[in-house]
Amino acid sequence: METKKSYIAWSIRILVSLLFIVSAVAKMYPSPYFAISTFEVKQLYTLGFSEHVAPYFSRTLIGIELAMGFLLLQNHWLKRFIVPMTILLLAVFVGHLTYVTFLSGGDSGNCGCFGELIPMTPIEAIIKNIVAIGLLGYLYYILPKETSNHNFWILTTVLFATILGIYMVAPIQPVATALPVSETEEPTEGFDNSMPTIDSTTMTLQNPLENEKLTNEVKKDTAKKVEVQNLNEPKKVKSGNAALFTSIDKGKKLLCYFVPGCDHCRDAAKELTEMRKKDASLPPLSIIFMNEEADLIPAFFKEAGATYPYKIIEIIPFWNTLGSGKDTPGVKYLWNGNEIKYYWGITDDKFVGEDLKKYLNQSYEELKKTHPKL
């Protein structure tokens, strides 16, 4: 009987241990700094963590998860401390996920338990953690009473070693700004002939009064033409991207948010290139790249079939610029800085070329019906 309990106990310990170890490692996939920064922006920022506190909390949390995974496989203070603390940690996770479920419904999104490696909704994660708590509760029940002295230093050594290891593989970097770390020159735009000009050859110097009258008439005519023109397009606003692309708020523009190694981003870029080949009037396209695998940018453009003006910004500023709760690829249609349509991610709001054409073909009057703020 005791042998059977021992087998069951070890099976539970190994299973829950793997759960914690895989969870910690998954939060560092595909590369530690990128994955942890993404976890901070998508999970911790939404909980109110500041950009100064989040880097320390995320690395410490992952270190604790990894330590718990290892400590479940040793016998020091197992029943009296390790198992109860593991149950408590899982209970905290359940409480957090329940709160997230209450806010969002819990049937969509990634809770971040296994990073981007194994997407899991909050409800799925709650079920997983409750099952783990049940297993650990049974483990506590069948474990024999601890009578021998145990070395507490083993616990602290493993804990500090794992936390320190996370800080070493993903060092905290200074808080970055949204300024580009690399860039290509924007193409020089041609002279804008849409604005009326005053032809100096119509002016005469023989009669100053006539010259003044003619000048005033031309100015009035110019003002009327400008007013008519402004009625046919949205008022100019600041999109917040002028620091990256100086002309982004002038006329119709497409602004894309891509990760160089992202297959979905490459597919979106290829579709946009095909659209441009079929329709030369497609608005100019600019790209903001995340500074992750930036060496893949030449291959990105080769697969896309064209090269576009781009800037590269750091990981956390990229996510902040993309927008809270949003994911790549991002494709934004701007008109005079006004956001007309924003596509992001690979689910309900994903980029669809045919849908973008519909918006591009709509006049200002048509767009005002669906965009009252224009």
C-alpha cells in the first residue's frame, strides 16, 4: 500500500513540477527579453503595473515558478512548506484569472500562463490551476509526516539561483522611448499642385489701386478654393507618428506594425504589395518594425515583393505604439492623421485587403456617416 502511495505521490510531483517548469520556460519563448517584455505589456501593464516595476516583477515571478518546479522534486520541507506554498501560489493565480474573466468574459485572449508558446484563455487556465490544486491537496494528504530535520538553505539557494538566472538571461534594459533605433529615408514627395497659386504675370505696375484690387480678388478666390478643398477631406490632426514619419499626417497614408520574423506580418505585406501592383493609387505605405530579429528585415522585404520606408523601435515602445490589447500584424489607414480603419492581430480584427479597398474608395462624405469625429 505504501509503495502504491509512493508511486502516486511521485507521479503528482513530477506532473505539477513539469507544469511549473514549462510555464516558466514558455514565458521566455522564443527569446527571453522579447517574450518577457511582451508578457509585461500584455499582462502586467493591464493590471496597473508601471513600466518601472513590471520588469522586476515579471522576472521574479518567472524565477519563483521555475524554483517551485524544481523544489517539488526534492524532499526538504516538502510537506510542511513547498506543497502548501505551491497551492497558495496557484490560488493567487486562480483569483487573478477569475478577475480577468469577470472583466473580459474569459472566453478569448491569452492569459499568458504559457506565454505565446501555448495560448490559453483565462477560463482554461482556471480549470488547469484548480486541477493542479486538487492534485497537490491529495499529495499533501498522502505524504508521510516529516520527522527528520531539513535544510532550509536548499530552498533559498534554489530560489535565488533561479531568480538570478532569469535576470541573467533577460537583463533589464533602460526604459526606451519610441524613437527609432534604425531607419530608412522617406521618399521625397513631389510638389503639391492641389493648392492654388497666384500667377505674378497677371499683375501690372501701372496702376497700384488696380493691382491691390486684383490681389484681393485673387486672395478671395484662393480662400474659396481652399475652403472647398477642405470640405472634401477630414481636418488635419496629429496621429502621434510624426516623430517617426514626418509626412504621415498629410493626405492618405498606410501605417503598418510588423515583426520581421512574423509569418502573418509577411503575409500582410505581400497582400499589400499585390494590391499596389493592381492599383497604383494605393496610399503610400510606411512600416514600424519591432526591434526583434531586425536582421531579417531584408528577407522580409524580399518575401513581401517590395521595399518600403521603415523605422525600427524597441520592443516595449512598439507594443505601446501598437495599442493596448492589440497584436501584430497591424495595418492602419490614416487620412490627414485621422484613423479611418485599424486592422490588427489574426482573429476578428485581422487585415483583409478587400475590406481596406472598401474604405479607400469611400469619399469623405461617406466616411463621416460612420466616423462622426471626422
